[in-house]
Amino acid sequence: MYRLINAGFGNMVALGAIVAVISPNSAPAKRLKDEARDSGRLVDITQGRRTRSIIITAANQVFLSSVQVETLAGRFQLEAERPLELADVDAAPKPPKGGASAAGILKTTPIL
């Protein structure tokens, strides 16, 4: 089960997938937004309101949010401090049985 945070207007983003939350006012942030729009990776969840933060995920998706960076950071902190519930632990993905482990891969992979 993924932990989700509210990124504005009932839109949820997986907490573990978030790499960064940045302010949209700098030139690099504007370039990032334009590049994401051109490549089809931009998700606008502002509901027509002013963009106040840009959320970047590990999958290289870019979300525009109307929630302030500081507010999102507070939500991250609250969610990170919340203890895992038993339902969260039971629903967590299990590693495959009999599959290759990371240690096995490291032992058999030659270093060039």
C-alpha cells in the first residue's frame, strides 16, 4: 500500500515517488515545466489556479500544484511521522519467492 499525500483539490501523489518539490518562480523551474509539457510528462492539478509548487517524481513526471511548497513539506513531515498501520504492513508488496536477490546478482555480475 502506498502512502499518499494530498497535493491539492483531492489529487493524491504517492509519497515514496516524490523526488523534489520546488518553487515555480525560477528560470530552471520554468524550463523544467516547459520540457515536461513538450514531452508529455506534465500533469496540471491546479484546477485553473496559480501554480505555487512543482512536484517531481522518480518516474520523471512533473506535477503542477496550487499548494505552497511549505504546506506540502508540512504534509510530508506529518505523513512520515505517522506510524505504519497493520493494514499498511499487510498490503506491502512481498519479494518474489525463489527469484534472484540483489546479493545474487552482485555476486554473478562481472566488474569491467
